[in-house]
Amino acid sequence: MEEELLDRSRGCMLGLAVGDALGMPVEGLTGDQIRECLGEVREMVAPDQDHFHCGLGPGQYTDDTEQTLLLAETIIEAGFFDVERFAVKLADWGRCWTMDPSLNRGVGWTSKTAIQDMLRDRPWQETGLSTPTCGSAMRTAPIGLVYHCSLDLVSRYADQQSLPTHSSAAARAGSIAVAVGVALSLLGFSPVKVLEMASTFSDRVNREFAHRLLMVKELLDLEPPEALAEIGTSPMVAETVPAAFYCHLKFEPEEALITAASSGGDTDSIASIAGALAGASQGTAWIPDRWLACLEESGRIEQVATDLASVASRICHEI
């Protein structure tokens, strides 16, 4: 197993999780509200008592990381991506927070509705909703890590993993863009080239999303608040994913996540996607010790990343 591949796989998964945990306590707030309360989100903090994540503490992650780990562990257990297995894994996870609502860490309406349909024995091919939100894009990084040696496979499986919950063309395109972005970052391509290729592959599914993603290049000279206001930071995939790519292109990794978490809106998803891209590109060295020290289940996340790298090594030798 190549050491660089292993380090970038770990960087991707840890970067995703620290971004999620950093953005968690301010998810849903506006940028102005975040600036008034915290200035910038530079540290792992607990949400306010009236926040919907109030049951979580500093360094704990949301359903963004939970779903990413579900996808990763599905691949590790089978030795390859299997959408049938993934749908079963989603349903089993949903059964847990359906029986105990305290285990629900902010599952979005689209994913929640689709998974509840699976629990009613509806086939996964019919459960995906056409809402253009980012719930499948935020979890797709493991596809890019494992299948990085074939962008066609990355695109195909990123699309497939979206379908059980998110069937809209925009959501599927967003999933493809993030997975392709992770794969190309892992391979050492420049951030601008990563953006361009992610747009090209997502264009096969949804041209409007691809155009909005490519638009990020035109906004890099603007001040971040102005650029992010232009892009948008809502849970809509055509805002969340371009916002994450913008942060990745504009800043060095630590500042990219701080900007993403401080931008308002869907802060945990934007920061987690930005963290996945940064980690796949630069490995683990950039991740601050102060973030890793309180990151929930960091050992589990690192082991999953190690196992993904092993699967990737085998698959790439077979292709």
C-alpha cells in the first residue's frame, strides 16, 4: 500500500469529519448571527442550548459523517461498492434513530423520508426523492477514494449511491462532482483542474449544476462574504457543493474549513466537503491537533480510511 495514498485517504476522512464537527454547532445560523456570537468558528464548540444539535458536544459529528462512514463500511465489508448493501445499511441505521429519536443527528427531510420508506419495505429503487438537496453529495467521498483510478467508475457509483435517497438530477450531479473531486485531489491534480473536471463529469447528469459549479472560478477575486453570498450556502446541492469547492480553491485547508463553518447556512456540509477535498489533496499534516484532540471516534475514522485505501489498492490493480 502506497504511503501517500494511505495518508491522503486518512486526510480525506478526517478532514471531512473535522469539517462536519466544526460546522455542527452553527448549522442553520446566518453568517451575521455567527459573526455576532463567535466572530469566526475556529474551535470545536458546543451548540447553544436552543440549537437543534444541542445534544452534541464539541468535536461531535452529525449525520454527514455518519452516512459517509455507512457508505465506507459498506464498501469495506463487501470489498467493492454495492448499492443493494448500502440501501440495507441505510435502512438499518434509520431503524436505530426511528426507535430512539435521540440518535438522530440532524438527518435531512429527504434522507429521513426515503429511509422511512425503506423501512416500510419499499424497494430502494423507488424511495429516492427528487428534492435537489446535498444529502448524497456530503457522503460520497469514499467512492472517490476507492475508485480513483477510473473516473468513469467514480461517476457511475457516485450516481448510484445517491439514488436510494436523492434521485433528482441536481443531487446526483452534486454527488458525482464531490466524488470526482476527491479522486482527482487524491491523484494530485490542482484545485482548479479538479473543479473543471468535476464540472465536466457532473454535466453528464445536470447541466445547470455543472454551470453553477464552474462559476466558482469567476468568483475567486471577490471577498469571501460577497462570493459566498453569490454562490449561496443553503442545503440546496447547487449551493452547498459550489460553496465547498470555493473554500477549497480560495484558502489553505485550515482557513478553508473556518470560512466554510463561518459562512452560515449548511455549515457542517460545506465544511465537511471542503475538508474531504483538502485531505484528499494534502493528507493529514494540515489538520490542527486542537481539532483532532476532541474529534469523536477519530480512531474509528482513521481505521476506516486505512481500510478504504487497502480496498482501493486492490481494485486499482485489478482494473
